[in-house]
Amino acid sequence: MDIILIPGLWLDASSWDDVTPALTAAGHRVHPMTMPGLGEPAPEVGIADWVDAVVELIDGIDAPVVLVGHSGGGNVAWGAADARPDRVTRVILVDTVPPAPDHGIGEFETVDGVVPFPGWDHFPDEDVHDLDAAMRERTAPLTMSVPARVPTDPIALSDERRFAIPVTLLMGGYDRQRLEAELADWGPWGAEFSSIADATVVTLDSGHWPQFSMPERLAAAIVDAIGD
């Protein structure tokens, strides 16, 4: 299977380096991505450009694909699945949920037209509890700024065939019961999730960045999801 790995905000293809060997060993062809405008002053780049980059890669692969999106990369994966529902056999979301139509990833402080990485201390303990000091020191230099429009641009979703694509949510600390309870209060996010015909929730018992804290466990979960 061809697996397209889409990083979250501030990360590039190298953020998957510790995950890809196990995926390759399982017989998969792996395509980790670096998104347009990362680390550059690119005011013209928005979320649609990130989705288009994934769609272009899908179109260049002569086979069905699995999309894996971490965090904000999940928005991109879902947008690409909406654009190519006949080419995507599964969407795997890493510690995130499918975005609601016409909504963005979130608001972050911008500096000179970009969103710099705010540092590990910016995030709640629930997200970073499994990143020790040595890991934070090692991974912080891997981060780069994101074009300011990417987190705030609304995602365009229009093809209801996306709901027929199986989705696996690899959640850090949430099980299905807790996830559904929270989504019930999230309005259009809850409606988007509940419209998916085949959605599986797997609890990783990790923080928000399992590709750093438990890459082998994450890889195994991806392999298991594809094998379902």
C-alpha cells in the first residue's frame, strides 16, 4: 500500500523518520511530505495549497493510497480525501478529528506573516507529558514556521463520498466514549464525525506527538489500521 504521511503544523517530512522504517518493513511504500511554504515567508500559501500538494501526490501514484495526517495535517488529509474519494482507501488521523467544513485548524500568534513554533512549554501537559527534556531538546530544532493563513483558512469540503472512506483515529489519550462525548458539544465537528460510515478509535496512551515519543507503537497502529 502507498501511504502518504502528512505532518502537523511546524513539522516536515523528517518528523516521520522514526516511523517509516517499520512501515517499509511491513511492505508498504511510504511518502512523507513537507508542505509548501514551511519555514518561508509565504503569505500566499493557505490550507488549500497544502491540500493541493497532497492531491498532486495522489494523482502521481498509480495505485490506491492511505492518507495519514497528524494534528493539523489531519485537516489536510481530510481535504485531500474529499478531493479524491475514489483514490483513498483509508484516512488515519493521529490525535485529531476530521475538520468541520468551512472551519480552520486554530488561532496562533503570528510574527511577520508566519506562525512560529511556540515552544513545547506552550502546550498543556496532556499533550507533552511523554516528551522528556532530552526529546524536547532534540525535536525543537526540527520545527519551522508555518504560513500565517494555513491554520486559519477554512477547509473546503464538498463531496459526500468522503463519508464512505474508512477512518481510523489514533488518539493520544481519548477512547471512543470520551471522544464522542466531547464531539457532541462541538457542533459541526460532531456532525462531520458522526457522518462517517466506518470510524474506528484507537487509544495510543501517548501525548500529542507519538511520532516522537513512541514511533514504533504509532507505526504498528498504522499497520494494524491498514490491515483492517
